[in-house]
Amino acid sequence: MTKASPLPIEVRGSAKQPLGMSPAQFLRDYWQKRPLLIRQAFPDFKPPIQPDDLAGLALEDVALSRLIIHDEKRDRWKVKTGPLTEKDFASTPNSNWTLLVQDVDKWDADVAALLEDFTFLPSWRLDDIMISYAEPGGGVGPHVDQYDVFLLQAIGQRHWAISTDPNAPKDFRPDIELKQLQHFDPDHEWMLEPGDMLYLPPDVPHDGIAFGGPCMTISVGMRAPSRAELTGDLADYLAERLPDELRYADPDLAPAKAAGEIDKAALARLRTALPFAAGLDDATLTDWFGRFITRYRNAQLPVPPEKELTEAALRKQLDGGAHLLRHPWARMAWAKAKGGATLFVNGQAYPATVEWATQLCSQRELSPGKSAPAAQLALLLSLVNDGHLVVRKPRRR
Ligand code: SIN
Ligand code: CO
């Protein structure tokens, strides 16, 4: 059997096939999977906008723009967000700077017309066309994007370097506000000419630097909402449509076995009330509900002590007969967890034993004396330092 040849990372496009292959083949083999450089994706490409018009747009209040200047000697990066001024442009150095303007397709019909070549993607998957202008050496530095992007060279040359290593480190440089990669070890490099296009799936480290003369790059970026954003919006959407009278209900309630326990029956009731949460595992549902239900409806909260207590100081006070009083605004619940229990207090979660979680939920005043084992002392100390328990000196007889 002959071995299948690996997929090429570089192909040649044509007026008929800007992707150098059919959209179906591109989607199957490259989309969201691997980078692809398409030489002459747009043969004889004519830029739909000129650098001066882009700079003009960056002066407008409504446009989102950034001017990034790299001081190469000291490796410092200066970022100025728009609206920019004529003065900003007048004071740029001769090289090593770039201007980036987002959403240019919304302001310029000729730029928007480029999107007609991307109709093989659902239109709602496209986010915007960002255009950059750079003088030699200009760029935003090595970075990753969280979405797919088509980088079309419009004017001049740009040197692109990428890393296809799936395990490449993604930590950011701590010293600059741009989310630049601390380590960048490219394994592919190309010089792009007008009409060439580089496709990058999300999370691929890349760095594009203007080469030789003025450079304009058109980025067709996708919209990829985070799961967190989708979840938050879905929750809001569902909440808006649910009548206030539909409530958590427990007509089947049996007498509580242990004070404050969020038991299996409560989880089952939650799953009935929240069908979209039915797929959540017990641990996640419990962790969310425990935090939620122990938060007070109004603004009152326990106040942490001015000075944190040390474990030794708490031990000394308890040994001396001090009591622990539950703060009146401390609302508690607990649930069984791996190896013990989780105690929930005002939206916070603490590892505990079933015995101590039950005790803390059922008694407003505790006198642990010398009985508090070392492991529980850590829990009591956290509760004291978070303001949920208040240390009271022993009563005089
Ligand atoms: C640029 O055009 O300079 C940046 C585009 C990108 O790397 O996403
Ligand atoms: Co990028």
C-alpha cells in the first residue's frame, strides 16, 4: 500500500479557486485544523482601500484603531488606542510602527465586497475585516488569536512566521499590555506578496513583520464566542422568558436528616426545575447551587476582621475557652463531597468533614475548646478570617 502524502502547507490559488482547492476540500482538510498559505489567492490583487483612507478612518471617533510603535533597541512597545490625531501620525518614526483599524468592512463598501469571496462560510461566522498599515519592521509582535483568520496581503511585502507545534507555550510577556507571546519558536516562514493569503486556525502562534516598504494587510476574522459568553447569554435569555411565579419547589420534602445538607433529592428537584442543567454532573451542580443558595438576597455581608488571625492565635483563644459565634449574615449549607463534605458560606466553598459541616450549619455558637482537631482548625481559621465566624472571649462566671 502506498503511504498517503501529507497535506501541503502551501498551495497556489487562482481566480477560480482563491483557496487553491474547492471550499469543501479546504473545510475538510484545513479549516480549524491546520494553517495554509495560498500563493496568489487573489491574482492581480488591487487593494480596495488606500493607506491614507485607513489613516483618515483612524481619526474618526467611531472607528476602533490602534497605533503600535516598537522601540527595537529597548524592545519597548507603545500602544495608542484611537481615535488618533494628525499629531500621532506626524510623530511616528520612519519604521517599526503599525496602524490597525477594526471593522473596516462596516465603513467601506469596497472592503465589505471582499467578503463575497468568503461565502463558503456561514455569514454569521464572520466577524470583521481588520486592516493594518505598517512601515518596515512594523507589526504587533508574536501572538495567538482565539479565532480563525485569513491574512491577505494587500500592499507591499510582509514576512510571516508561524509555529505549527500544538504544544508551543502560550504564556504572555508580562511587561507589555499587548498580549505578546513570551516564547516564539517558528517552524515556517514566508514572505507574502500582494494577493497571497495566509489562513490560520485559532491558537497558532504567528508574527507578521512589514518588509522593505509600506505594507498593508487585510485580516478577515471569524466570530468565535467563548463558551462562557454563550452560557451567560443563554442563561439571560432563558431567565427573561421564565415567569417569576415558577419557583424551586419541594412538595415531596422529607424531614431534614442533617442541618444544611444539599442532598440528592434537592439535586433531583433542581434538575427538574432547570432542564438545561440536567447534563451537569452532581459535583458541578452542587458546587454552583451551594454557592448560589448561601448568598444573601440583600446587600448585607459578614465583614472580615481588620487583622487576620494566625492559626496559633486561634488555637490559643480556643484553648482558653473562647467561643465561635456565627455572624448573623453568614448563611451556610453543605453537601457530601469526595472524602468528606463541602461547606458553603455566603457563596464561598470550604472543604470540611460531614461532622463539622453539620455542626457549623446547626449551631449558631460553637465552643470547640481543646477538641478542635488540627485539620478542622484550618477550616475554623478560614471562616474566622473571612468574617463568617466571630471569636468571643470566654464568659466570666
Ligand atoms: C497585522 O495585520 O499586523 C496583524 C494581524 C494578525 O496577526 O492577526
Ligand atoms: Co493575529
